[in-house]
Amino acid sequence: MKSISYFVVGLLILSSFAAIGFSKEAIVQKTNIEKKEYINNIFSIPQVIQTEIQDESYLELRINEGNGYLHQSGNPILPISRNSLTLPFGSRIIDISCEVGTIKIMTLTDKIIPAPNNIVTNMQNTEAVYHQNQAIYNSYELFPKNWFDYSVGVGLDENSEHKTFLNIWSYPARYSPLSNEIHYVDNMNIEIIYELSDKNPFPTVASYDMVIIAPNVFSDEIQSLITHKNRYGIETILKTTESIYNEYEGVDKPEEIKYFIKDAIETLGVKYVMLVGGMTSLIIGKSRDDQNQGTKDWHIPVRYTNLQESGGTYDPGFISDLYYADIYEEGGAFSSWDKDKNGESDGTFAYWRGLAGFNRDIIDLYPDVYVGRLACRNENEVKTVVSKIIDYERLKHKSNWYDTMILIGGDSHDDSGTNYNEGEVACDYVQENYMSEFNPVKLYASNKDIKPEFIPSPTNIVNEITRGAGHLLFEGHGHPGSWNTHWPGIFSWGDTPGGIDVADFSGIKNGLELPVVVIGGCHNSQFNVTLTATTLEEPFMWTHGEPVAECFSWHLVRLSTGGTIASLGNTGLGYGAIGNHGDQDGDGIDLPDTLEAVGGYQIHMFYKTIAEGKDILGEVWGGAEKKYLDTYPGMKDLTDAKTVEQWPLLGDPSLKIGGYQTDGKAKNINNYPILLQILENILEKYLNAFPLLREILEK
């Protein structure tokens, strides 16, 4: 049984401030079966800072040794100390106990500031509110309830190895709102006891790197991609959905596919999974068969969550392709996404209602394999996207167009007091700190009066994408068919820079000069829309009656005249953070909260992972998801869980960002005659049309 014990040395009343040092150590003691680790944290006296928000006076706490804040909407913002340990795959936590040192009490003069609500990034105005969670603020009980908390996840580390991640949050100060006191400690000693697994389900040598899952109807179009991937050392195999459904059992077809992926990891050693298929029609189709799945009118089914926010604006669940990537949970068990805290299944997947989270499914969330989806509706889309991937990786490596990064943003939220242009702040930070080798083209709302040719208008956006770029970042608001932002200080949707709509995409003519695009906004990657559903305003299509056949993100990928090579965005309502309430992520750099929480932090981590040297797209996506969960464990907050669940990679997870420097068999493309390239392309298409001839030649 997991337990928490407290050792109280004394109880004193604070009368002065003093600085105390900080140290941390981890010691491993080996036993026959169990292992132990110890963490010692030493804390100085909390500093109290007076602040005024929306004409209300509040206090904020700072602790020098803290590395982050407990930041949950409506709850007191309190400093935390994060400790993270990486353990072998299959490890199980047996017990974690905590001894705290001297407990002291400080009486406060004002209430501790509550965390503001996260701002929805859809096409409606949402006001930032610093509301107090009355269940906490009208109580004498200490918040949080314990001196520490922890989470356990299983996933891929920075070397793509399967590991167990233990994240521990220590709370140096706890708050009694009705007493208006904080109880704080000078040190904590934490003991972790865990058990190693004697099983390793993974092959020593992988047979394949990637499996492509697709319906049989797409198999011919996929063959050229398989040949291309094998040529560049990404050993790839096709598995049809028809064969999966015949060979594997599950409660529904999404679970059958997930069991196959688990088998492919353990028998073939794959680390990339490409799902090829979206809905079966652009015009009609049922996006959701029941509360858990969309299967009947889908080439590759989707898993819907049953997570629903509180308040008037909410998603009644949303598509989550992370379901197919999150294979394992603590101990190496299968992560079903249908298991409450007692380990019971009720047949409702990824259930969570309301912020309290008393009744919810416990989900691991860490990716165990890098998953991407080509949400193709028909064979023509498959041909288009396959051709784009092959040409991008093989023929167009990092020429001049690739050295450009297009940054598009404005004033995302009304943050009275700090008045950041959040979209521009986020774009600037990413480019200057992680993508500085790229030449920035900034389409900013703040250019309204000084450089109108560089505002985020439809014409400007189309023109800049057409010129070609290696990377493209939108930071603002969206719906399935549109993206937009605000002029600085003007938050009326009747007066905006214009943004861009899917109807404008026909003007994009960048050919093979294709960027990877990341889109900050709501529902831009909601790839379950159809023309009929959006026109008739079926519930939760979110286009407000605007006809949309394919969502913003996927439309850019499948565009035959250019567009993007891959897209990342939200399938549901996205969230942004306002103001600056300290170093939220605890990395030692105090940035505006738009970069340190929810959607902005996720995007921040994506580009940070690129800057760390990752150049395979799926690994960058997986690295961003892991970094987010290490900082904000998904099962501690509904919005954090939703942020990672709703962010699919619409593209090839094995994509070499920028393409390969050499041809498949280590041939230098720069010395590869252009005529031979053309002939090779013709031959590839010819063999694709005659698969039997291809099979004979390959033998």
C-alpha cells in the first residue's frame, strides 16, 4: 500500500525572513527485488508579493528553491518543487513516503491569488476571470491536502527507449484560506520504493522501423512510399485494417488496431506507426458511431474521448490519436484508456467530467510509439500526399526556401495589466531561441500601421507560403475551416486582420517547397468534418455554419499545389494562458504564461525538441508530449490532459525534417543528374501502376 508519513519537528510562528540553502540527492540501494531512492529538498522562507488583478488585491508566494507553480484554474497559485526520475520499463512503485522538517506558520494580509481560467482559443471572445474555487477558499483545510503528490508514466525517452517516468511534486507551502495562513517547511525527505520487472517484451534487434496501417483499397498507392522508406533505411511494412480485424480481438475496432500496434512493437520492434485513412467521404458520413468511436464511415477508425470541460463552451469528447500511441502504463500493462482509479472498466473511454475529476479514467498518456496519420478520404489524396513525402525527403533537401520560417500572430487575449500580444510573443521567443538559423518572416497584427504588407491577412499569408518555407507557425484562434487573430487591444471579431480560411488555400502555389506547420487555435485539426455536417451545423462541428469539407490542418497537407508536408493542431477547443504569474514551468526562465502553460507551452516544447537535435518529425511530436507531461502530469488537471490528448500529428511520423542530404543508397543528390531523377520518377509511377512487374523486378 502506498503511504504518506509526516515527521513534525516543531511548530513556530514566523517573525522574520532568512535564507536557507538548497540541496538534492538521489541514492540507490539495491536489494534482491526492490530498489530505493531518496530525495532531499531544502527550502528557504517563502517570499510574499503584493499584486493587484482586476481591481482586487492578492498575494503571490515565491520560494527560491521552487521550480514551478501549482496553477489550476480557480485554485490558489502555490510554489512547487519538481523532481523527476527515469526508471526501467516495467517498474512498479511500491511505496512513497515523506518526512517533513520544521513546520512553520505565517499569517497573511490578503488572499493568495487564484489561477485564472485558461482562455479558449476559438472564434468567440472569452474573458479572463480570476474566480475563487469556493470549495477551497471557503475552507480551513490546508491546500493541497498533502505535502507531496506524484504521477507515474510509461513511454519513450529522448533516445526512443521504453522507460518508466516518476514525477514528484513537493509543496513547500500549503494554504488555509479561511485562516488566511500558510504552513511551510524547511525540508522534505522523500523515500521511493519500487520493484523492477523481470520481463522485457521488446526484441533486441528490430525487424522493422515503421508499420503503415491502411485499408486494402489504399495498398497500391502506398507501395511506392514503402519502397522509398526502405531505400532510406526506414524498414517499413504494410498491415491492412482488414487483416487486423481478422486477427485481433478488442471491444471495438480502435482497440483491435491498438492491440496490433502493441504486438508490432513487441515482435517487430517498430517505433513509428503511420495510419493512412480518414473519413470515407468529403460530403457525407457519420463522424461518431457512439460516444467512444468513429468507425463505420472511416477508413481508419478514431477513438473519441469522453472528457468534457465545465462551463458553457465545451467539447463533448474529441478525437485523440494519442490513444494509438499510448500502449503501456505502470508495470508494462496495456493502457486501455477505460479504467478508473479502482482498475474497473465501464465501457466509456477516456472519461472525465468537471474540474474536480473524482470520477475519471486513469490514463498514462505518454507515447510508447510515434504515431502520425494521413487523414486521406480517397485514393487521389493518398497519391498526392505519398508523392509529396517522397519528393520532400528525396529531391528538395534544404535549398534556400527551407531556410525561411513564417511566423503569424497577433494579440490573442485580453490580458489587462500585462497587455502582451500573446501570439507575437510566442512566435518571437520560438524563433529567437530555438529556430534562430531560419530567416524569419513575421506577419504580425502589430504591423498594422507601420508595415501593412506584413499583417496576417489572407493575401499576405497566401503570398508568403507560396514563396516557400521550412517551417510555419500560426499562434491565435481557429475553427475547423479558419484561423485568425486580433489587432493589438481590439478584441472584436468584426474588426480583425483577416487571418486565412480554407477557401483561400486555392491560391497557395508553393509546389514542393513545403513547411512543417504548427497551428495554435481551436479545432484546426478536427478531421471529422464533412460538407453536409458543417453546412447543417450538426452539433459540435464548430464551423458556425460555414461549409467545410476537410479541416484546416489536413487540407494544407493534402493540397496538390503545395501547402504543407505535415500539420499539428488541436482536434478540440485549444487553450491559452494570460499574464505572468512566475516561472510556471520551473526551467529557471520566467516567461509570459502564454509560453509556459497549456497550448503555448506545448508548441514551445515542440520547437525546443527540434533545437535539441531531433530531426524526425514523430520524435519531435513525441518529445513535446513527454516534456509537457513531465511538467504538467495529465491526470492532475483536466485541461492538461486534454492538451496532450487532442494534438495529433497529421503527417508521416518517420519524416526526415528538411529531407535527406544523400539519395537512398548514400548517393549525393547534388551530383545526381536531374534527367535521371525525372526518369526515376517516371519508373516509380510505372511500377506503381503494375505491381506484379514491381514484384518480379524486386525478386
